[in-house]
Amino acid sequence: MLAIEADALRRTYTSRTGWLRPRRTETEAVRGVTFDVARGELFGLLGPNGAGKTTTIKMLNTLLLPTSGTARVFGHDVAREPVAVRRRIGYVFGGDRGLYERLSALDNLRYFAELYGVGARDQKRRIGELLDLVGLTGRERERVEGYSRGMRQRLHIARGLLHRPDVLFLDEPSIGVDPVAARDLRRTVAGLAAAGTTVLLTTHYMAEADELCDRIAVIAGGRIRALGTPETLKARVGDRDVLEFEVYGVDEELLARVRRIPGVRGAAVEERGTAQALTVQSDRGAEPHARVLAALDGVRVGRVVSREPSLEDAYIAIVEDATTRREPAEVTA
């Protein structure tokens, strides 16, 4: 039996604007998403902000009803059998919400163990196991308000595992976490999957997805645009060269100019402290180095690195392709 089955899932939000002449606007956040996740698989769901990742997860974990389509968790329909689904899932989201700051980690876990129906006889042993799993043994009697972001995220994971769920949803668990804490979180997540827990992970960190995930789905504009192993997705840009420029002050107009260079297949810029990283993908052998520098005339350029395509490059190519071909997502009446 599959752990998760999503078949043509759709979710439409309706809003009204105006007073004298009100208008009804329908926005399709998720537009026919179909995928499945095997038992014990660590499955990644990647996409830009507003792509439909969190809406999809909320439909799968019964927090939102699908407008149409079906979804099942270990055979239980999320719309018709929400209680049965909730017994088999855990949900961990990024950020500081969901914990009681003025309580200790131990008291937080005791409280949530009661909510999740963990038997009194099992609570002490189960909480001890989870504190050890997430590396908080010895710190459990401290108030959560004194915890670092990484410690809070590990406590979130412990909370989500209290009732031994078969499926754990991790919605951007490492957001805002420092590199050392993020590494510890990845170890914890990898350990969960190795122990047999099915994990559905969303993240904006491509290296994290590449390291952890068995398979990845890329969602953009509410649709699944690519699905496969990290190696399969990287193979989509295997015929490209990648140049990375350290730049200062590249705007959308300059980025558009770079994208128009013959042989360039994609370009994206990322803020990195006081500098920017401009990544340019081109056809193999096109050698656009000099033409990119000419297009950046007047912009301060630091080091330039040539490298092999990564999962992030594949992700950018998939999302950019979806953006250029995206169908209208709003209907106004």
C-alpha cells in the first residue's frame, strides 16, 4: 500500500473585492496535482513561494478540503476519513509557532502527548526516546524561550513524532536555522527515514533536498512540472554549462539583458550578504562569458566560477520554463 496518493488535487480560493460593485475572484492555488509516495520514502516537494506547496500539504494532512480530486494516506481518504488520517500523520512547520515559550521542552512534550492520546504509561519512555533522537537530552528542563532556532525546530520534530506517525510532513523545517543546526536537522530527518517513517519534505534549500530526498516533485503555478530522483532532475540540464558571477547591483533589467544573449538558457540572481550570485546557464560549448560581462557593463564583477550543473540549476530551469508557459490562474466574475 502506498503511503500517500494524490490524484488530480485542486484547491480554489474565492474572494470578493469592492463595495458598490463587488467582484468575485477565484484563484486556483493547486491545479490538478498528482503524485504518490511509497511507504518509507523521503519525498521532496519543491517550488517557489506561492507555487502551491503548503496548500498541497494542508490538503494531505486534512487542514484544507480539496476543491476537487482525491487524496489518501495509507488508504484513508483525507476528505471522508480525516480522523483516521490524523492518527497516522505528524506535521512540523518552520518558524517559532506551535510551542509554549514559557514552558520547558519536557512540559511541552507532556502537554502534546496528552493531546495526541499517548498513554500515561508510555509517555515517559516515549518522550525520553524523542529527546535523545533530536539531541535535546540534558536541556529538556529549560524554558523554550531560551532555545535557539535550531533547538526549537528539533523540539518541533519531537512533538510531531510523539504518537508514532506513519507519515511525517516537514514544511520548511530548516528555515532561518544556522548551518550547524541545519546539518543536525538533516541528520535527524535522514534517521527518521532510515527507521521506516515516510517523510514528505518541503524546502527552499536545494542542497538539503539533494542530500536527503529519494524522489523530488517540482511544483510551480499550482502544477507538478517535474518528478523524479535528484539525479534524474539534474540530467535535464546535463547538456548545459554553468557560470557563476559574483556581482554587485544587478537589477531585473540587466538580468533580462543577460537572458537575451544567444546560447543562454537561463539566468537567476541570488542575494548573498553584500554581494549577489548571478548564475548563467548556457548551451554546452556556447561560451557566453565575454558577452555576459559586456551585458554587465557598469556593474562591479568579482570572481567568476565555471561548474557542473547542480540540482539548484535544474530547479531554476524547470521553474523558469513553467513561468514562461504558465496559464492564467485567476478567473474574475
